[in-house]
Amino acid sequence: MNRLLPILLVLFLAGCGTVRKMESGSHTIGERLAVSIDGSWNHLDFPGIKPAQVWTMEGIAVDELLIYSGIKDGQMMHAEGSAGGKQQNFVFRSTMQTEAIVAMLEGVMSRDNSVFKLTRLEPYRFGGRQGFRFEYEHIRKVDNVQLLGVGFGAVDRGELFALIYHAPRLTFFPRHRAQVEAMAKAAVIR
Amino acid sequence: MKRRQVLAAGAACCASLLARSAGAQAMHYAAPERFGRPDIASDEGGLWALMDREEKGLRRSPLVLRDEKLKNYVQDIACRLGSEHCPDIRVYLVRTPLFNASMAPNGMMQVWTGLLLRMENEAQLAAVLGHEIGHYLQRHSVERLRDIRSKSAFGQVLSLFGLIGAVGQIAVAASAYAYGREHEHEADRIGAVLMHRAGYDVAEAAKVWNNLLKEVRAREGKEPEQTAPLFASHPAPPERRDILGQIAAAMPGGSRGDDAYRRHVAAHLDEWLQDEVKRGQYAESLALISRQIGSGFAPGLMSYYRGEVYRLRAEPGDQDLALADYRLAAQMPDPPAVAFRGIGLICRQQGQNGEAVQGFRRYLELAPAAPDAAFIQSYLAELGS
């Protein structure tokens, strides 16, 4: 995803992307994932970002909340060719074990050769389903910024639901972590 | 004879002539004197200034390895090759899981960890470093810059630098002074001479390209030029391998430095293999890791990571292959703890609960603070242990 940053900046500057304010309250992501937020987020939309929704609190090149809702068996986890067609395409399989899902997410986030280090993986009840929670360190290749991240996920009826948030480790991640944890805790898979 | 066959025969003939010519000329290379800093007002001075700026950022990059021992080892190899130019060469080892190395005209040399993972010995690393030093000695980047400028594209190149402006994007910078085939052949020849003079076995240079060729070919449906960034502007690996093989025949002898190389990189192999597996290029990774297992390089760790590749690829039969590799790794002296986790994961999926529990327990004994310890505990609870 971070490989997209320079492209996104160009797209935004060129007027190809849009930013929509997400107000406090409940929001339905896709068809089956409901989240409640306390405070406003910016929902970025631009060509090639699906299937994730990308939200940010501080700005496009700073922090990033990736929301995956209802990813189906065989579906690609990122826009095809979004990284120049040189990287592996990571595909979700409903038969994947938790470790394989987290490894897939690691792969997605290091497609641009960013460094990803898993620091914690534990069981977690996400969206009312038995799922997982993970923490990670991330060095973004495009600008060498060191990030911290936290992710939550669960598979229900063969579909993947996940929230993944990362931000620069010194200021922004500590500032918004509690909000993201609360969002994950209150998420509902319908 | 079809047109394509005629062209192929012609290319082979040219390559053969080039190789003979290169072999004959190889021994007669005289390196230029050390370069002084060019006038800042000149195009070369501007290029140096640009690279100085990149290097300043690179020094602070968290992607640069901070292992002084390993860095000094690689720096020493570069110095043996560069001889009197040694004081001008500054090596940076950059954590990026791709095969690449580059040397900027100001003496900044980058070596990516994906390249280090793929080397079997010191002589192979010297082959790549010698090649990059060859570009540097012949100031190919300046020639390339002038070529670009003459095509009125230099402004675009500068704007590219301005837009990106990021330390970690030196690969983009490298591509901006990507060399033509003649430069590549010349750098290969000079690199071989430098290797020979430094006491390395030049035959290892051809093996670098042969190994890479096998790896890239393992990636179904892709030609080398379409995959590794180093190939985008370089001569095709088969041609390169063949020419280097003929040059090596003219310069026999030399050492390989297997043990020294393996000793110096051993502490980083785990991290580099993790990065390699995350690329998700499973066919390439299998070719690479199987080759290193065959050469006897860290067989326990390599077997574990080959098992990881099979597990994550998850094609029919891969679970069994993964389990076999995990078991192999677990039987080695000083086995990696994660090999037991691998056994547990596969056995749990296959319903072999007893062996799964044994594997998970052993994993937690060896790595009680593992990042996924809580998750493994939940598996043990699920399995009634």
C-alpha cells in the first residue's frame, strides 16, 4: 500500500482522488461490517485502492487505517497492478489459517519492500467472531519512516474482515491507537 | 533458416566474438587515478551533489544495516578490488530483499541484502562489487547522464529526484543512470580483472548469473529482464554468464572464500530469509533456498524457510513438503525454534493432534517470548493440552 504514496500524492494533486469526512457515529463498511467512531476520520478514495477502504486521521502520507470488509475466497487483497505489476499478488483463501492470513497481510504491506516485523499475535474477538489481533513494526520504504501498527481480523462465512492501522511510532501512533482499539472492540460483523 | 534463427545465430556469434575479445583484453586494464571532486557548475559536479544529498539521507536510514563487522567485511572486499580508489568507496548495506547493488559517481556504494542472501561465497560478492567498481572507474554514470541530457530528458530525471526526494528511493536514482549493454560488458570485464588481481576465483562471476538465471526462470512465464530490477538494463544473464565464463578461463586460479562469507552473514540470515519469504515470490524463493541447501549453507535454517514457502504457497502436496522440511530442520543440531511451530501448525491442520501438541510445546519451550506465543497457547488449549 505504501508503494502507492507517491502515486496518491500525484493523483490528489491532479484532482483524481477525493477526501470525505467520516463523522462520529456508526458506519457500515461494505455490506456486513459496522464500526463506530468517536471523532472524525478522513476517508480517501482514489482509483486503484480497492478492495480496502483507506481512512486517515493526520493525512495521506502520515497514518493509514485499512479496512477490509467481506473479502471473498480467491479475491485479491489489493488493487491489481497498483504496485507496478512487479510484486506478488496476494490472494485471500477462506481455508487460510490465522498465521497464513497474517503472513498474507505482512506480504501486502511489504509489497514495496518496506520492512515488516510482527511483534505480537494473539486471539481476539473481532466483530463478534473468534479472530485475531496483531501488532507490528514497519519501516516504510518510500520515506524511511518508522511506523507502529496494530491489526484485527476475523473470518466469517468464508469472508475476511480486518482493520489495520499504522502511523509514525513517536507521535501519531500513540495519539490514535486508543481510538483504533475502541473501533475494533465495537466492530460488528453482521 | 527462419529469420529468428538467423538473428539468434548472429547474436550467439557476436557474443562469442565479444567473449574472446574480452578474454584477450581482460588482463590489460589500467585503472584511472583517483577522481577529484568535479566543479559544482559542471554536469558531473551536479550529479555528485545529487548523490551527496542522497547519501546524507542514506546514512540516517533505518534500512541501513548497523552491523559494523559485516559492513567492514564488505568494505574490505571493495577496497581489495578498488585498490588505490579504496578511500573513495563507501559501502552501505541496505535491507531490501532484492538482488541489487549500485555505485554512484561520488563513491557511494549500496548493496542490498537480497543480493547478500543469494551469494554463496566471498568471490561471488566480489564479482558484483567489482562490476559496480568497474562502472565507477569508467565513469559510466557521467556518460549516461550526458546521453540522457542530449536527449533532453535530464530535466525529467531531475524532476523525478525532486518528486521522490526520499532516501530509500535510491533504486530510482540508480535507474536514472542505468547503463547500456556496452557499459555492462565493460564493467563485467573490469570486474573480472579486479577480482583476479585481488586473488578471487573469476569463475564464480559466471556462477552468480547462472544462479540468478535459474531463480528467475523458476518464476513461471517471466523472462529475467521483466523481473529483477538489475536486469532491466543489463545484458541477458545467459549471455553474461557465457562471456564471464570465457573470461574466467583466461584468468584461472584464485580463492572462493566460502567459510569467511558464511561466517560473516550468518547472524543476518534469519532476517533476510524472513524478508525473502514475505515477497511472496514462492517459485523464486524455492529455487534460491534449495540451491543454498544443496551447497550446505545453514541447512537447518534454510530447510525451515523452504518449509515456510511451501506452507504459504499452499498448493496441493505443499503441506507434506512443508512438514518434511520442518522435521528436517528440527533434527539439525541447534534447530530453529520456529521449525517446531511449523510442525505443530501442519500437524494440527492434518489432524495429527499428538505431534501438533509436541511441536507447539517444544516451540514455546525454546521461544517462550515468541510474538505468537499467546496464539500458540490458544491452539494448545483447543487441542486439550
